[in-house]
Amino acid sequence: MDIVAAMVRGTEMALRTHIGTPLLFMGMLITGLTQLPISASVPRGFWALPENLTAVEGATVELKCGVSAPGSVVQWAKDGLLLGPNQGIPGFPRYRMEGDPARGEFHLRIEACDLSDDAEYECQVGRSETGPELVSPRVILSILVPPKVLQMTPEVGTTVTWIAGQEYTVSCVSGDAKPAPDITFLQSGQTVSSISIDVSEGSQEKLFITEATARVTPQSLDNGKLLVCEGSSPALVSPIKVSITMNVLFPPGPPIIEWPDLNEGLVRAGQNLELPCTARGGNPPATLQWLKNGQPVPTAWGTEHVHATARSVLTMTVRPEDHGAQISCEAYNSVSTETQKQSITLQVTFPPSAITILGSVTQSENKNVTLCCLTKSSRPRVLLRWWLGGRQLQPTEETIMDGLHGGHISMSNLTLLVRREDNGLSLTCEAFSDAFAKETFRKSLILNVKYPAQKLWIEGPQDGQHLRSGTRVRLVCLAIGGNPDPSLTWYKDARIVTEPRPPQEPRRVQLGNLEKSGSTFSRELVLVLGPPDNKAKFSCKAGQLSASTQIVVLFPPTNVTILANASALRPGDALNLTCVSVSSNPPVNLSWDKEGESLQDVAAPSQSAPFKGSAASRSVFLRVSSRDHGHRVTCRAYSAELRETVSSFYRFNVLYPPQFLGEQVLVVTAVEQGEALLPVSVSANPVPDAFNWTFRGYRLSPAGGPRHRILSNGALQLWNVTRSDDGPYQLHCQNSEGTAEALVRLNVHYAPTIRALQDPTEVDVGGSVDIVCTADANPILPNMFSWERLEEDEEEQSLDDMKRMSKGSTGRLQIRHAKLSQAGAYQCIVDNGVAPAARGLVRLVVRFAPQVEHPTPLTKVAAAGDSTSSATLHCRARGVPNIVFTWTKNGIPLDLQDPRYTEHTYHQGGVHSSLLTIANVSAAQDYALFTCTATNPLGSDHTNIQLVSISRPDPPLGLKVVSLTPRSVGLEWRPGFDGGLPQRFRIRYEALETPGFLYVDVLPPQATSFTLTGLQPSTRYRVWLLASNAMGDSGLGAKGIQLSITTPGLDQPSGEPYDQLPTEQPTESPRLPLLPVVFAVGSLLLLSNVSCVVGLLWWRRLRHRTEGISEKTEAGSEEDRVRNEYEESQWTGDQDTRSSTVSTIEVQSHYHSLRDFSPQLPPTLEEVAYAQGLEEENMAFPGHLYDEVERMYAPPGVWGPLYDEVQMGPYDLRWPMDKYDDPGRIYDQVAGDLGTMGSDSLPFELRGDLV
């Protein structure tokens, strides 16, 4: 329905456009007058007269007027001004005559009354054939204007701070009102009596302002309450109110200390005393401060604003020294005249802090001990008594003395005869008092009575038992009785056993501590048996008591030693070795072997053995050679009873001169700038004392140098190796026994470097040339040369049409019959396996005649012809060598001496540009055909550029379908000329079986492809593409902007590219018969009122026909074009068009306006030149030089590559992100919804002569 309504409104707008508002109004007026019934028999007069009315501003009123005057004109007068006979009164949009004129009802209805309606009104009846004019009595319409605001001083809504009892002045002013409002003040809900009123004129006539002033004296009860200003008026339903909050300051009440019990001031030492202090009232709340003996005590305090109460809690632990201290709490605030205080004096009760017993409690049995018990100060005094176990003792003397903090000290003496059974009993001095009935204070000591032990013995292995070496043996010494505890001491062969320090790993001796179990004492000795423990006597002693035991240890040889008859051996020497087993229990058997081979031996004289064990020895005879150096001869001692073997070996030390081994490396390969190690595999004893290296007759310093050093094993290490280090190195090594020499070759591989590469290499089109690349490298490989072409397009990188050759250190790229497509940058790559590969850049320049970029026969540039704008024409050509540009206008050479014309020429490789700037563009002089001609010694070429006015955009080009699914279609197109303004695209489409058109805006605006969604499967659609700018749209009459498509069914495959070509524009449907409409209007004006009525009836019938239409208007209909113009005008009506524009064409017809176009691109050569070298010219130049920015490489086969080495990335066109509404599916706004688009709808600089 919205779509049909939009079509109807479009039809209405079309009719209004052709008929014209004045003619239609005149016809309706004449028709209305002719339709009024005329009767001459009715008497003239008023049957309803207006009355005085009073209304509130914004209300709707109606002044009655009933007339019996057929055929007369009735109108109203306001303050003598006639309002006219029309129902809709011109110039008064809120006034309207209501009622049925046929019955004489001409009531004046005024909506949304305001002060301008406050006037005298009368109803007038014009003179007619039936009688004279009639005038009703004048009535007054009185408009009441309520006050909109009240303003207070202080400011409304604020909180004011006042001091209780002081007087303050408050004022309240009303806004404009009629009549003057009444103002009253309410203080805490009570009316303020002392108030003065002043009424003055308002900002307009008939308006008044009331100002009221009150004198207020706040009290403490007003704190937090409101002071309200209330304005009342007959124009108000209820009074309006504003207020301020009163913050009244007043002093607090006296502080109150809440003592926790009835006995005020009585406390006990150690008590955690919490004294709350509260002060009520006061604003601000009271600040509380605690004092102790007049000195401030730091405490926290808090306030409760609801009840205006301040509270602070003094927390303290009472100490004896606090006895007699005065604790005070003070309260005050910022408005207090004096500080209020309450105090309490502390009376502290404290027990003795300590009890001390003087004297020794250690004594031998049957002897006296004398002790003294002494307390610290206490309040009140305490009594003392003695206890031994559970038996009370009688003291010998008691004394009382004065102590600290008003307390007393108690002292008691005791003498006691001790016995053995008293040992270990607790001797206690106890202090007590009625003041501390629930507490008892004691000091206890343990009585220590000395007496000797009674029995001693050892628990462990049996005496003389055989145990193996390494066995862990535990011996325990035990004793009964004794005080103090008996000290049990272990002895080994009359020497005290101690635990070794630091402890051994593993610990062979562990001596335990003295332990007690009841009256039994024990001490443990743990041994890991070894040869020294064999047949040793272990004893334990406690005072005069002792016990002992003995152990036999079985152990393998403690040491097997080999003795030689010579220390220095040389090849051929005789060697006699003797193996000695020092001590073992039981005896062992000896045997010899050499590297696993058994040797014949002979017995040797025996020796004495330690640790009470047995010794053994045997000898062997050998003759040595250089091969024996480092080999071992082993002697093994075997115990059959223990099943253990102990061995020792002798290593041959044979002295011989250096000998190079078979694994000595003779050739070493290294990489240049890397490291090289020339290893040495030599055998000698002693180790060679000198390794001398020589290279090309020069001896390398043994101490090392900047790039070499000789390692300890004789190897030569080189770093930062260069190709000059390549060659043989001679090694001479020696020791005390002789010398030896060897030759080692170093082969240095180095990365290739290009020695010769002619850049650039030039050739004419069709000629032949070789690109020669000469390199230096090691090694030189057969296929180390390769070539690459530096092009973005992969197809252009192919070198199949070129021949590559290499021989030794030279590589060639042969080019025959040179083509433009072969021009560009080439790279010679030399890679012999040593990084990095060498790369050389060479440019192949193919000389050719100029080729101007003119992809279409005519290029357009748009600019406003108002003599204030400028335009820039861009001519771009390729050619080698350099090109010279010339310009003509309409075939006549352009006079570049004219200050209105400025030319700048740029050369970048084979690309050349000429920019012609035309200042103060005039439609009469400059809207012409400009020709740019490019010339070089090989020829010339030209292109034409048409300078035109800013206009509507050209239709888009090449609309095609790129994808199709059951519910969407992907579209793609090329923009047409944008008319010099930013253009947008809109898609119009219809389902052939469904009435109405749908519209979709393409977003972002610069997009050239779009996916239309929301389609139905298996449905035929017709799609149009429109371009629009601020001047209008491209229309629907062009070819190539319409497609007919059929969406596939849900069961059919989708998503494949769709190559349907644009269809022809459909045959236009018959236009609406606008000529009969115009003819009818003319007849209306010329003939009579009847013709007007017929025209109106016909127009209404056409409207109903349009609303119910089922067969839609085709794409080329005029009404669609008109409606689209209005829609596009609305769509682009808010666009900024403040600058002149320039547009050109590239390979494809893409157009982009310069207005607000600022893509994020690297600056072109022209822009850099303007920015850096042409600032002194102070030229107006657009922010971007081209309508479309060219990519680095043109399409294949068109222009060929660029002739430079500038690295240029692909450009990314980006339009500014303008704000836009969310894309809607349907756009039905028509001209009737918009204001009339006049000449002022465009910026000033875009107005002017449009050709």
C-alpha cells in the first residue's frame, strides 16, 4: 500500500507541476462559489453572535457566527484587519472558518492560541443583491499566559548555608505572564509573613513580571528543610513551585560519657576499657576530642547525620600507672562559642605483675636450702604462702613494703631440709588477696636433690663375634638411678669415642644422646664396622662403674699398590711391576692382566699388616713400545671368603716424538666471513710443546692475531675468513722427543657478486639485445645464473620468449624482436649456494612513439562556469624518449601566456603528465573541446577533453549479474561520468508478478558491486540501476542499466557466476494523458465554472485509478523519472557541494568527483612537486589530481610496464565516511513530502550559467 500511495502522490505532484498552483486555486474558488445555494427569500441577519472569551495560551477556541444572508461573502476582522472569506485563512495557518456555509455557519476556530490572538474580533457579512453589509458586535478574546519559570536568589535547587538566629533576604522573580502571578514563600511548610511584592512590565506588551522579596530568620529546626517560592495564576491549574534547601548551622549539645557499669571510675589493670562519648545535635555535627590528664588522645569519631549525633569511643588498656588519671571528652563545632566537656577520674586495682624466688633449689640430699619470695607492687596488698608438692610449709619471716603507683610489696623467707624423695617436687610461693579472689599468683621451682647411680651394663653383639666390614652395629650402654643423670661415656681401646666433625658420608660413628626412661638411663653407639674396628675393645663408664665388649671384623684389602722400577719409559725399555696388598682379614690371592690379557707373575717378599690383618705381594716383568702409551696393567686381590675383589692399575707413560694419525684432515672448506677450523690429529708424549703454522711462507703468530688463534690442541682457528685466505697451510709440531710436519688446504667459498651489468639497456621496438651479467663467485656452478622480471602481474613475469645462457662467470638474457610488453625492470640473480645470492637490477628500455591515455573517444571534466571556479585537465602519455605536450582549444593552439592558463609537466620514467589549470572558468569562454598532443622524436599522439558544466551524472555502464541464488543476486557495474559532483547509486527492481517497485540504496556510495537480498525463489525480476548527484539522477532511458533475471528454485544449484548481459530498455508504456489535463485547465480558465468541476472530477478519477492499478508503469515512464528526480534530490539534498570538481576517465569508465574526495594514497609525483616546489606560485589546486588513481601497472597488452624503479603499491580508493541513514528496502518519499527545490538549494559556487 505504501508503494501505491507513493505512486499516487507522484501523480499528484506531476499534475501540480503541469497545472500550477495559482490556476488550481482559482478554479476551486470559483467552483466553491458556484456551488453555494442562492435563495433570495431568506431575510438577512445574524442568528448566532460571538461572545467574549477567555482562554489559556495553547488552547483551541471557537468564535460563533451564524448568518442568514444567502449569496453574501462572510469574513472575520481582527482588530479591524479583514481576514478574508476563505475557510483556510491565508497568513494565519492556525485560523480556520468552521461550519457549513450552506447553513450560514461561519465560526472562527483558532488553534494553539498565543498572545498574538489577544484582540477584538467581529464577524462581517458583505453587501449583496439581497441587502447591505452586516457587522456583529465586537467581542474580546482574552489570552491568559501562565508563568513558565520562577527564578530565586539564591539559585533554585541549591543548598544555602545559614547560621541559626541570623536574618537573610531571599528574592523570587516570575517569568512573563498574564495576568501578573501571585508569589508566596513557605519556610519549612509555614508561610513567611515579611514579604514585599513588585509588579513590572514583561518582555512583551500585555505581559507582566512579579518580583517578591522575603526576610527569613532560620532556626535549628529548619535545618535540611525547604524554603519554597510558590507562584499562582488563573492560567495555571496548580501553582508552580521552586525551592532551595536550608542548611542551618547551630552548636551541639554537651558531651555525655557512658560508663560501662555503676562504679564510675573503678577499673582494673589489664582491662580493655571502651568509653563511648556522645554529643547530640549541632550542624555541622560536633567534633569530639578525648583528653588524658589534659593531653589529647588520638581517637576516631563519627557522625550520624540523620539524628545529628556525633559519637567517639575511647579504647584503652588500663595499666597500673593510669591510677588517678583524669579522662575528659570535649565537644565543639564551627559555630560553638565555647567548648563543652565531661571528665572521669580512674581508680585502678592491679595485682602484682611478677613473683620472684631468690636462692638455689639444687642441693645434696639431707642438707638445708634457704629461699626468699618477693612480689612486685600491687593494689591492694597480697599475702604469701609456701607449698612443697601438696604440703604447705611455714615461712620463717614475712615483710610488707610500699610500692609503685600507690601499691605495696610483700616478702617471705623459707628454710627447708631436703631428702632423696623430695627430688623433682614443685616448690611454690603463692600470693592471694580478697580483691583478687578469682585469681591466684604463683611462682614455682623444681627441687633438685643430688644422689649417685646404682647399676651399669652393655647390650649388643656377643663378645668376639665375627662381623663383615660395613656391617652396622648398635651398642647400648644402660644405667639405673642417679641424680643428676649419670653421664655415660664410650671408650675404644681406652680412647673416648666422639662423633667426627664434620660428619662423614656415610657416617661411620654415630654417638647418641643420653636418654632417660623412668629411673633407667641409656646411651647408644652405632658403628659401621671397618678395618680399624677389628679386635678393638669398646667400653662404657658411668662414674666408678664400667662395662666392655670386643668385635672381630672381616675386611678385604684396605689398599692394593703397584710399585714400578722406572718412572720414564721409552720404546724398548724393560719394566718390573710389584703388586702389594697392604692388609686384609682373611688373606687374599693376587693376579695380573694387561688390557684383559692374563700375565705370568712371581711371588714377592711379604710385609707386616695393619689393623691386625694379613699382607700379600707378587711381581711381573714387561717390555714396552709407543703403542703401550696410555694402556693399563691391572693387579687384582681376591678374597674367597668375602667373595670380593680389590684392584689397582698401572698406566704406561711412554715418551715418543709426534706422529700424525690416519684421520688427519687435509682439506677444509669454509665460507667467506665465517669461521674455519684446521684440525690437528697428532699423537705424541709428551704433548707437543709447539704448533707452528705457516701460510704462503709467512709464520702465523703463536700468540694469535686479529683473525686467527692457535688452540691448545694445535688446531688453527680462523674467523672473518676472506677469499684471500684460500690456499695450503703448513703445520710443524714438536716435543722433547722429536718433530713432525703436515700440509692442510683451506678452500674458501664466497657469495657471488655482480661485477658488470649494463643499466639501462636500451633497444628499439622490434630490435635485439643481450643483457649481460658478469659475476665473481666460488664455487662457480653451471646453473647459478637465473633471471626474474619485476612485474606485478604474474602473466607479465614469464620469460618464455627470452633465451637464458651462462658460461663460467657470465650469464646472458637474449631478447629478440623486442616488444613494449618486455620493457621494465629485470633482475639478474646469481646463487652458488653461498648466501646471500647476488641480485642486480637492470632496466630494459624499449623506445617507442608517444601513446596518450584516451580509453574513450571523449573525456569529460566538469566545473561551474561562474568565473570563480577553476578546473584542471590532466593529460597523461607514455613514450621513450621524453615527450613534449601542446594544447589546443577547439582546434586553436592555446595561448599559455594567458594568466588564466597554467601548465605543469612531469616526467617519471616512461610516464609523462601535463596538467592544464584553467582559472576563473567561464561558461561562455571555456566550455569547449581541449586537445592534448604528445610528441617525441618517434611520433605523436593526442586525446580530447571536453570541459562541461556541472550536471546530472551519466548512466552507469556494463550492469551485469555476477552471482545468483534463490534469494539474492550479485550485481556489478562501472560508474559513468559523475557530472562533477559526488554520485551515489540506487537499485530499482520489481517482481513481474507483483505490483509496485522496490528501491535499495547502494552503500558505501562508491561501491561498484552490490548484493541484492530479500528475493523470492523461482521469481522473475526486472532490475534498474540509477546514478544520482545533487543535480538529479541519470534517468531510466539509457541502455545497459536494466536486467531481467529469474531466481533459481530452492532445489537448484546457486552461487555460480552469472554472465547475463544487460538487456535492451523495454518499450515505454503510454504516458499519462497530460495534454488533456492542460487542455481542461485552459478550458477552466476560458469557459466557465462547469469546466473546472469537470477537470477536478477527472483528476480525482485518475487518482483512484492510480491507487488501484495492477499493471505497473514501465521503466521509461515520465512520472517515474520525475519521481526519481525528487527522490534523488531529497537523497542528496544535504550533500555539501562547495567546490568545483574535476572528472576524467581511465581504461574503464570509472568516474569519481573531487568534492570531499581524499583517498589515503601515497603522493604522486605531481602532488609532491606542488607540495615542495611550487608553493611560491600560490596556486589553487585540487587535493587530488586525478578522478581515478592509476595502479602501478596497466592491464596486460595496453600500455606495458613503467620505466622506472619506483616501488608503487596498488592504490586503494576510499571515499570519506559520510553519515548516512540505514539502508531501507523501500523509498516512497515523493515531491509532496519535500520543500520546493529552488535555486538556493545548491551552494553559491555551484549556481551560474548551466549549458
